[in-house]
Amino acid sequence: MDKVGIIGVGQSKFVRAFNGSIRELAFEAFQEAMRDANMSTADIDATIVCSAPEYDKQRSPSGVLAEYFGLNPQPTCYVETLCSSSTTGLRLAYSLVKSGLHDVVLVAGFQKMSEITSAESQERMGRGADIQWEAPFGTMMPAYYAMYARGHMAKFGTTSEDLALIRLKSSYYGALNEKAMIRKPLSPQDFEDPANQLNNPISSPLRMRDCCANADGASCIIVASERRARAIGGKPVWIKGLGSATASVNLVGRAHFHGLAAAEEAARQAYRMARIGPADVDVAEVHDCFTIAELMAYENLGFAKPGEGVELIRAKETYKEGKIPVNVDGGLLSKGHPIGATGGSQIRTIVLQLRGEAGPIQVEDASVGLVHNIGGVGIYANVIILGRE
């Protein structure tokens, strides 16, 4: 027995402003995951806490959360790779269990972004890029992804209307997700109304409708060895493939602006480890911080050839009944984006899908799922493949 599985998942509701401490926010997800796994604190061997620093006032939150969860004296550590922090945490948990050092590892991701103003938040996001050569000139996440949108449009003829179709799908499924922050379904007419604030320009060609929103939220994943997973029972979901890659922090070091090279490399690694290809994936969660990011993910993950991702969304092939359902929980565009919790939320969605417990967003007979989680503007990329068997 040498497989590593996920035996428990949890998530808080994602909200604009959580009325409580980071302890209380993270505990919501922790409590749900522990109940899901039917475990007690004595069963947890170690904890990994994931968030992006400088959004929270608490220094070194891992010790604070471990104490609040009742997990002393078990070891804990802190992991950060910007928006991909909690999937990096899962990668570390997998390694700790696979090595035999621990049998059960808990991964807690959180972010309470409402503790600072929106302007302060944007400035800190900008500092996720190079603080010597880029951030001082005012570069922020919408501007960075707008460059990629321009690059994709210039090379492949993609339009703003194509990107709007991605947000339309997101809003449809977000309305079905009780954990999502934005639960208002949109219509094509909403995107045609110049008075609708969704159509306000943010960073050309991206509009407000193309951008996800900051949120407060937490997620929790419990990882176990095959021996412990089978002893506990339930419905373990197995980690089949892991891929991780990086790219130049400075955008002048990038070869092109129509896809994320780190995501392509991470996908190659994950497929190779899982011994499958893109056609074998039944359902996927991709990092749609902006609509263009989801479109690039279709192509970077091999669901479509470069430039042909628009055909998937135009034909509704990424809807629940389509060829490759993507972000049928609403994605970041509807759920919101609490940075450290996002990857864990994506993993939770896929685990529920593979268990057949996803309710109104359940993809029929899903047995292989994929998570694609990006940190910064493709500085970090994690791809995880999960399976029922």
C-alpha cells in the first residue's frame, strides 16, 4: 500500500468581509473537513498552513491556527506561493505522507483580505511581481492579465465577447454554489448594457466582468496514507499526479503572451505521473482569476490546441454536460478569490465530484479530476490529478 489519498475536505463560505478573526474563519473549514473525515485532533500528525503574507495582520499564522485547532504539540509549518499556496501545501503534504514521515497531514488555507483596503490589497498584489523592476511602476494583476488578453487576441483573434462567455458560464454555476460569494446569474443582455457596471473598463481589454473579486475564506484538506485511508473507510480520493513549475518573475523574460509556460510544464508533469492525457479528464477546476486565465488554461492543459480554446466555450463544451466540464462550481469569478484558500477550494470541488457528492453541479460518472492553480501571473503553477481508484 503506497497510495496517498484525500480523506476529508472543508470550506468556509467565501464572503466580502468576515466578521471574526482568522482563527474563526479557518476553523469553519477545519471543522467541516474533520467531520467529513470522521477524525479527532489526535489523528492528525502534522499541519500545513497556507496563505499569502501581508494581507493579514498576524505574523506566522501557522502556530496560531494549530493552537486554535487543538493540534499542539503536533508539528506545523507555513507555505506560501502567492495564489497557489494551498496546492503547494497539498504537494508538501503528499511528500510527507509518501515518505512515511507522517500518516495524516492537514492542509489549511485561508485569507482575510478585508483587513486592509482594496487599494492596499492591489498594491500588495503588485508586490508579488519584481519590486525592483516592475511593481514600482504601478503594475497590478488586471494590467498583467490584460497584457495576456491582448497577446491572445493579437495571435488568435480572440474577442471580448468570447471572454464574456466564460463569465456567463461562471455566473450560472456560481448561483448553484452555496459557498460562493457572488450568486447572481447573468444574461447576455447584461454584457450589452453600457450602464451596467460589469462593463466598466478595468485594464483594456479587460472589464469588470472579466475580473474576480477579493474575498475572505478558508479551505481545509486532510491527506492520508493508503493504510490509514482504508482503515478509516469513507470514500478516499487518490492523488494520481502532481506537476509544479515556475516562470520568470519579470515579464520581459517571457517568450510570449498568449499562454502560461509554467502551467504547460506543470500539466506535462502531472499527466506523466498519472499516466493519462487530457482526454482522460472528466472534470476540471482551473484558476480563472480573470476570464483570459480560464481560456489560456483550456489550451495550456491540452483540452484544446493553442487558439482553439474559444471553440470550447462557444460550443458550451466546458459546461457540466459538455466534453470537458470546467469550473462548474462558479470558479474564482463567482466564488471570489481568498488567495490562500483558493487551491484548497478547487481540490474540495473535485473531491466532491469524484465521490458523486457535488449535488446540482455533479458531472455524470466523473472518475478523474484535475486542479490547475496559478500563483501570480504564472510565476508558480500547480496541476493536480485526482482519481476514484
